[in-house]
Amino acid sequence: MATAKPIVFVVDDDVSVRESLELLIQNEGWQPKMFASAQEFLDCSRALVPNCLLLDISLPGLNGLDLQKRIAVERTDLPIIFITGSGDVPKTVQAMKAGAVEFLTKPFNDEVLLTAIRQALERSRLALAEEAETQELRDRYASLTRREREVMTLVVSGLLNKQIGGELGISEITVKAHRGQVMQKMRANSVADLVKMAERLHHSAAIKDNVRLEERTRIAQELHDTLLQTFLSASMQLGVAVDAVPEESPVKPRLDRVLQIMNRGIEEGRSTIQGLRSSDSSTRDLVIALSGIEQELSCRPDIDFRVSVAGRQQPLNPLIQQEIYRIGREALLNAFCHSRAKRVEFELEYTDRELHMRVRDDGIGIDPQVLHNGREGHWGLAGMRERAERIGGLLKISSSPRNGTEVRLSIPGGIAFHFSASENSA
């Protein structure tokens, strides 16, 4: 079976440059793909063979440095070689700091460019191979049952079988059976191998979280600069128009209601944007971070918001803490913004075996159909369930018009808690 040709992408708005580079690339036996703008390149599908990008730094619309920011974090298999018509030292430094492998000034020597491309393609080949190995590792981990994942987490934390049994409430013999399944499914020859695999999985998850945060930040900025600003402008214009309507006019109450809805939508929009950009869950105390949502939303002063912590607080796994924060934030947003509640309670309970988080309100409840199927165009409930499943937690949501809504998240201690070396050896 013939090996697929490496791909060399070229993004340059100068047609003569594209044509000359296309011929040069073809003569080397590589596959050229040419684009006149950054957006055209973004619209193409990702290559699954070694590839690199020749990128003009001065492009109309989205320029080369901006495109680099969009793809550098999530496309580590795509080395970037910048080409420019003028030597710009600050831009060169910026591009190289952001991960560019080379920065060439036109006109450049063909052999210099070809050498840079060869090095970039080799770098891409190694990155693709590493990504394939990591994906295989993820697939093995996905084949573990929930209990096997709990056992694996405690094994790599350094706990003995007896300690793991006590932590999970199962016998030592059962622990040995689960441990054997973990070793077999993960294809680990020793505990040391398993520890290395766990570290690699955590590193991969951390990179994915960074990519998601980068993308959320970009989306939040675009939403703020476009949609939210448009709503703010429209709200201000409507407010001026409503003030000019006589008090006795029959349409004034209806216009006032429209203005109230718009203002509430703006506040919810601000809160959503803040949530998209926030990374507080990994750097701040979970209780403090979630308690601050009331002030962030500027909630009605008549809402009785109560926060409680039960049990001995323990440090949380940073990646797990981030997901808990997102679930808790969404539950509190629903309680404060949609439930019409007079009382909202947030509770975090630490036990020896589990971490529990509860958000309760005495509001109007959630429509049963919405609770089961979600609301079209909204991903809050579905997102909470997906996050809970992803971290091995159990999410239960109960709701009724008489009793309000309760969101309860339970996570095994072996997954939630971050054990220190001293605790592991105890």
C-alpha cells in the first residue's frame, strides 16, 4: 500500500507566489494545497498525514499571526513556516514565541525553504505518531468500567489493595480482581507502567482543557464585541423611546416589559460570557468561586442564598474540580435566573468515600419534558449530565412545582480527592 504524500499548505494572497510555490512543492513529491486567505484555510478539513503550513504574515482580513493563534494550540501536528515580504523583527519574535518553526523573508533561497519544509514535515510526523499513541491510550481507558477507573486512580496514587478496599467499601479480593482487569485492559506490565499511562492521560486532558478555554475565550470575546454590544445599543435606544411614550398610553406597559426582558437577557449574556472565559475553578477555592456567582449575577436582594460545607475539606483533583465548578455554576444560574425562587441553597459535603454537591431552590420547578429532553437551543442540563459522566460522577436532578429543584452530584473520593504523598504512604 502506497504511503500518502505529505501535504504542504500555502496561505498567501499573492497568486504569483502561490503558483511558484506550488510547482516547487510538486517537484519535491509533496502534495501542495493553496489558499488565498486565512478563512479559506480554516474551512478545509484537517490533514491526517504529515503536513505543514507556509503562511504569509500579511493577509487581508485574518492575518498570519491571528491565524497562528487560532490553530497553534489545537493543531500541534501542523508546524508553521512564516513567509513575509519585509523583515519585521517584532513580528518575527512574536511568531517564533508562539511556536513557528521558521520565519523567511521574500525573496528566499529555494533550498533554504525546502530544508525548513523537510524539518517541519518530520516534526509533524512525530506529532501525529504521538497523537495516535495517546488516542489508543484513551481508547483503552474508555474500555474500563466505572469501578475499574476508581481502582486505577487509587492504584496510581500509591494505595495498597487493603487501603483501596477501605476507600471504596469493597473486599481486598474484589480489589485484586479489578486491579487485574485494569492491568490487562490498559496493557500495563507493571504499576510503574500504569502510573506513566495515567500521567500521559492527565497531560492530554490538561491540554484539551487549555484548548477549550482558548476557544471559549475567543467565542466570548466575539459574542461581547458583536451580539452583546448590539443588544446594549438596542436596549438604550428602546429606553429612550419608552421614556418618550406618555404614561397613560396603553402600549407603555408592554414596552416596559420588552425593555425588562432585554435587560435580563443582557445580564444573562454577560454571565454566560463570564462563564465561558472563566478558569477560576482551577485556581480558586471551589466554595468561594461558586458563592461569588450571586454577586456576579446581581441577583434580587430578596433571595435567601445559603452556603454550607460539611465534613473535613480535602484538596480536589484540579481537572475534576474544574468540571464540578461548571456543573455547580450551571445549577446556580438556573436557580437564580429561572426558578423564581425565594431561597437557594448550595451545599458541599465531604465524606470518606465520596464528595457530594447539592443545589436546591424553592422555585417553580422545571417542566418535566424539559427536564427529560432539554430545551431546544439550550445545553445547560445536557452539559451538566455529560460533565458528570465524563468524570465518573452521578448526577440526579429532581424537580416539581411544589418542592422546587434539587441538583445532586456525587463523585467517588478516589476520583475527586487529590491525595498527597504523605496520605498515600499512611
